Amino acid sequence: MTTTSPAAPPERAARRRGTPATWLRSGGLSRLAFALPMILVFLVFSWTPIVRSVVMSFQETNLLTPATWVGIDNFVAVLNDPLLGTAVRNTLCFAALALVVGFPIPILMAVLVSEVRRGKRVYSALAYLPVVVPPVVAVLLWKVFYDASPSGVFNTVLGAVGISPQPWLQSPDTAMPSLVIEATWAAAGGSIIIYLAALLSVPPELYDAAEVDGASIWRKAWHVTLPQLRNVIFVMLILQILATAQIFLEPFLFTGGGPNNATVTVLLLIYRYAFQNSLGGNYGMATALSVMLAMFLAVLSWVYFRLTNRWSTS
């Protein structure tokens, strides 16, 4: 009569599978050797600049003369800069306007395109077309549209309906909304494609049941589409928050931070520290503000994902 040894407990089997010897026998060394070049490239081109920037934030340097260690003086100088508060307020204003105007539009457009019976690919291509246009070209094109004279493109359209010419980029009251409109137009196409791809995963029977109940397109979007896209919307929201907090191209090319510093953002202020303050720039203050922005965005992202993980599982 033969006896069989009892099977190892699951905990012991798991520990055995996780030992270095088991990892080597399963080909772990060859996988590591295969991935090592990409890991080294990632470390050299991603983390080396990050570490160098952190070190530079504690130095006074213009990359022309030898750097001197100044400790937290760069951070103190940035916090004492009266323009920092203006840049933070402008960045928050841009982010708020972009979220109110620019975040719902891609969702709405994706829902409308998904409901189209014919020509869905054509509408998807048209929605994505602004993304194909180079950003600098798009800004320069819109700068022509924003001509404040009565013969400007937008002012001509407004004049046709009896509205007086608007100053657009020349007024502190309208400069920031003008930047938000262009940025929304330029970035909405990518979000629309992502939402359209996410809509393909929504079970069709949910829409069929809603149609049987007599739900309109808006009720289907509110009670079926949005709940099914909740996780995608959470991810897209934090991506847009991070993108709007780092806005640079539009204020730099449209207004240069004007008029009267009405469109100076945090990244534009970093650019001024680095390239417009003195001979060679003050890279210590620029990297100090960059580190402060990165830390703020990292904490914001951590808090956001903690909250959204709780909401998505509730």
C-alpha cells in the first residue's frame, strides 16, 4: 500500500515560487538581461535630469559660471517673488476655465458621434483633425483669428450679428478665456477618440433596455453612458488637471504673459527665471519652482487617486 505525501500549504508554495532560486530557474535572469537596456535608457534620460534638477535647485548657477551651493535660498527667493502669486492665480484660472469648458465637450461630442448612424468614421476624423495640426501652427493661426481690429476673422463674424469688435488677446479680461478656447479646440480631439474607444465596451443591451423604456439620448447618456465611463472619466480628469497646471505654449506664443501679466502662468514664470532674468538666466530659481510644482502635482495626484479609488469601488 503506497501513501502520498500531503500537498504543501498554499503559503509555503507561494514562498517557494518567490525564492531567488526559483526566479533564476524560471528564466528571470534572461528576462532581466533583455529588459536591462531599456531600464538603463529610462534611468539615464528620465531620472538623471530629475536628480540633476533637484540638485540645481539648491545652487546658484547660470550654466556659464561655476555653480555655488546656496541651500534653500532659491526657494525663499521664489516664494518672495510678487509675481508668483499672479502666476499661480492665472494658472488656477486657466485650469478652472479649461475644466468647465473643455472637459465636458469631448464627452458630449463622443456621445453624439457614437449615436450617429452613418459617417461615424468621418466625424471621428474631423474631431481628431486639430490634434494633427502642429501646436505652434495652430496658435499662430488662431492669433490671426483673434485680430482685435474690426476686420479680424472673429470680429467680422461677430459684426455680422451686430456685436461690437472684441479685444480678445489685448484685454486682461478676455485674454485668458481666449487662450482656453484655443487650447480646448486643440486638445479635445484626443479625448474624443479615447471616449469613443471606451464607449465600445458599454454593453449594447443597456442601450436597448433604455430605448425600450423610452429614454432619450440625453437620459441614456446620463444613466447609461456616464456610469459605464466613470473610471475612464476619472483618469481623463486628472490628466487634464496635470496638463492645465503645466500650460506654457499658449500664453508664451499668444501674449508672452501679457497684457499686464494677465496670462503669466507658473511654467511661463519658470521660463522667465531661466532665460529672461540675467545673462545666462537664473537656473537655480527656475529649477526650484519646477521642483515645487512637481511636488504639488505629485501630492495632488496621490490625493486624487485615493479619492477616486474609493468612489470607483463604492
